[in-house]
Amino acid sequence: MRRHDARTAAGFLAPFGILFALFFLLPIVYAIYQSLFTIERTGALGLGGEEQVFAGFDNYVDALQEPGFVDSLGRVVVFAAIQVPVMIVFALVLALLLETASARGVPFFRTAYFLPFGVPGVIASILWGFLYVPGVSPIVGALDQVGIHVDFLGGDTVLLSIVNIVTWEFVGYNMLVLVAQLQSIDPNLYEAARVDGASGWHIVRHIKLPMVRPAIVLTTVFTIIGTLQLFAEPLILKPVSTSISSHYTPNMAAYNEAFSNNNYHLAAAEAVLLALVAMVLSFGFLRLIGRGGDRR
Amino acid sequence: MTDTRVSPPPTSEAPPKPREVRHEPRRPTDSTLRSRVLVVGGLAIAAVYFLLPVYWILVAATKSTGDLFGTSGLWFANPRLLDNLENVLTFQDGIYLRWTLNSVIYAGGGALIATFVSAMAGYGLAKFWFRGREAVFNLILAGVFIPMTALALPLYLMLSKVELANTYWSVLLPSIVSPFGVYLCRIYAAAAVPDDLLEAARIDGAGEFRIFATVALRIMTPALVTIFLFQFVGIWNNYFLPLVMLSDPNLYPITLGLTSWYTFAGRQPELYQLTVGGAFVSVVPLMIAMVVLQRFWRSGLTQGSVKG
């Protein structure tokens, strides 16, 4: 039986609790605090020195009035709208294929799909960058030879090229989560269904998909949160693509605001806005699918 | 996630394979043969997609700067892998090795402490009742939803104030916090660590921490390995946090170091080859680790999703 012992529990929770408070809760509070202030220069021509003054929601208004930042928010939302379905459907197809009776070489394929998860995003982006740049890329070269001319780094395509990099990195991980859940299904269910005359497709549709639902929900939420943080991939592609500005994503905009323009207060407001969008979208999604579904 | 609904967690041992049952020899008919060709064909095409960039970097790492741009990326040309590797390891007085060591310190040290701290908290939440326990747990869970990059900027400002920015600590300390680890540990401890065993140890007069360290930790090992791996890869692959925190190249992890070479390559073309070679060297050990440790990934992932 559990011991009703708050003091012992506190002892076990203390190390994590202190770190969580210092490096998770405090930064959030600090960002909100910082976002409510601004730097004002005093004296003639602003030479009299700097002073931190309360600004209310001015920084938020500034951030939302700056077309660059609003565009970047819109861009990652569009990016997420493409990335999330691509990621989940691809991972699901791979997981289902690996778990069919017809599959062969399963350990090899599973490992091959999972490998990119071990490659840091920046290195994956450098790699794919070489595969996108005409002149170096064997892919662009091969397509040219058969008369297909693609510009992976153009204004219309570069976002899709980033989708490809992120997909390459994380599909294997999401696939593994789904495979793990598929393997926890009682195989007798399939036998029973088969006896009842269910086809392979029926088993997928009526047994496998409903049973992996919690894993699909989990991977979707993590993918939503991950896509909104988009930073490394476009940053690495920026030197080779003229279509990527320094405000391409909210994270790039906030980083730029803080370290190029030294406007930490505006950057803090942008960081808070990004966190808000991430929470609204992920909780919104949970809400949406929560009706009648698996609830905690 | 009430504890009663948690089924016994699978261990790291491979679960009994239900698939074997389905593989029992059936009469090979035309339709099973056709579906096998389709399935394996699909799997193979996907494998090409995932392995092509890996193959490309293997080939590219053997080339000179000239051949990197002048020859087909899909086949070797005047392979000189060892020369290239030597260049990578000796450039700028061997700073690459320093970056590797830094990455090992950040990822290894951070993941180790994160795992231990998460295990304590998860165990505490699973095995002791106190007022507001669920509220505490939900607060920690909410942490999973906060984008880490949104925390990095305010963290930098905070750590600058106490003069900890641009130190090892600035990357190491934030990496220790793993809400997901606490979540996994709580579920695993609740399901796998028997209360009777703890009670027996108490009757023997063992202290609470001692019981945790000698009894509970051992039972929780499969979950701990999973958390360690997740955290290790997460920290190793992290870019935004060190980018924000560090300005001294001697403190850079590999991700940041290689990117700094890549950024300068426009002006100094031989850096392209160094970037490619350095990326190759950094990717290989991690890939080997992914393959060798795969069964641990799966066991822990089931934990995370099935009960989510």
C-alpha cells in the first residue's frame, strides 16, 4: 500500500522540482515579465542613457503589427498543416507495412527507417542542402538529364523541401511508436476476425487503426509542437536559398530580434506568442479528438 | 491516467512474438505472392529514401573539395577518406575533437543526471500519496507541451544575469529537466515496482532512499535506459539552446561547431569538405548506437504511447 507520507515524497520530488522551477517555470514567468517592458532612451538624441520602462502590451502589439513576424507565424501554421499529415500518414503506412504477414526483412527495414532520427537536424539539413543545390546534387543532375528541371530552393518549393527534411528525420521515430502499439494488440483478435471472414483491409480498418489511435494522437501532438519550433532547417538552407529571410519562422524572428537587433523585450513577446500558439494548437487538437476518444 | 488502468509494462526483453503465429506456412497462393511483392517493394523504396542521404555522405566524405563539386555524387572518385578525416581532426588545432568531447559531456552528463532525477520524481509520484499530487503531476505534464525553443531566450537572459551564460552549465543545466522522463517513470514505477516488496524492505529497516536506490531503481532499469537514450539523442541533436547560450567556440557541441564551418564555407571553400567529413564522423557512432540499442527504444516507446 502507498505510504501517506508527504515528507518522503517531497524528498524524492525536490531535485526535479527545483530544476523544473528554475529552468521551466521561471523562464516562462521571466519572458512574460520582460515582454511587458521596453527600453526608453533619455536625454537629447537618446544619448542620456537607457531606462527600462513598463510598456503594457506594446511589445505584443508591435510584434503583431510587424508583417515579418505575422507572416512567419502564418508560415509555420501552413508548414504544420502540410507536415503533420505527411508525417503521420507516412509513419502509419510504414508501420502497417512492417506489421503485415507479407513483410520480409523487417529488422533491416525498421532500422533503416529509424536511422535518421540519430542525425541532428542541422546535419540533416546540411546533407539535404547538398542534395538540393544544382551542380552538387546527384538528384537535380539526374532529373535534368531526363528533362525535368526542379528548383528545390525556389520560393514555391523551399517550404516543401523543408517538409522533406523534417519528414526524413522523424518519420522513423513516429513509425516506431506506432509499431510498438501495433505489437501490443492481441493477435487472437486477428484470428477471430479472419474466422469471421474479414479481409486484410478490414482488419486494418476496424482493428489496427482504432487500436493505434492513442499512439497516433501522441505522435500528432509532438509533431505539431515540433513543427512550430522550426528553426535549424531553414537557417541552414538560408545561404543557398534566396527565398528564406531572416524572419522565415517565429523562432528565427525572435532569435534575430534578440541577437541582431538587441531587442530582448520584443523577442520575449514573440517567444510568448509562439508558446501560446503551440499550446492552443496542441490542446485544440486534443480537444477535437477527445470527444468519445481515449481520455486520460 | 489512473493507476488501475496501467497494465504490467513490457520489459526490455523482446515480447513474445505474435507475428510468428501469423507466419505459419500457408499455401503460397498467387494472391499472397502478389501481396508479398507489393509489400516488400514498398518497404524497399522507402529504405532507398532513408538511406540515400546516408550513402551520399559516405561517398562525399571520401572526396576532395574539387571532386565534391566536380563529380557525380553517387559514385566514388579518387577516394581519400583517411586524408579527409585527418584534415577534419587536425583543422584549427583539433577543435573538432574538442567539440566531440563537449557533445559527449553535454549529452552524456545531461542524460545521466536527467534520468536519475526523473526516476526519483517519478517514483515519488507513483509510490507516495500527498495532497495535490495530481496537480503537481499535471503541471509537470504541461511542461511537455511547452516548446523548448520558447524557453531558450528567457533562459539566456536569466543566466546572463548570474554570469552563467556562455559556460558549460548554461547548456547542461536546462538539459537535465525532462518532464517526459518523469511521466514515463511514474507510469513504469506504478506498474512494475510491487508495493509488497517496498513494504518488506521497510520492515527490514531500510531507509526510503536506500529502498529506492537498491530495490526500485533496479526494477525500473528498462524505463531508465529508454529515458537516457531519448535525452541523450535530444541533447546531442539540440542546436537552438547551445546557439543561444554559447559564444566561445571552445564550448561548442558538434552541431554548433559544424554549422560554424558550414557558414564560413562560402568564403573558404575547403570548409565544405571539412563540414561533410565532420558530419560523416559525427553521424557514424550515433547510427551504430541506434542499431545496437534498438530494442530499448521500442520497449520504452510502448510505455509512452499505450498508456498516453
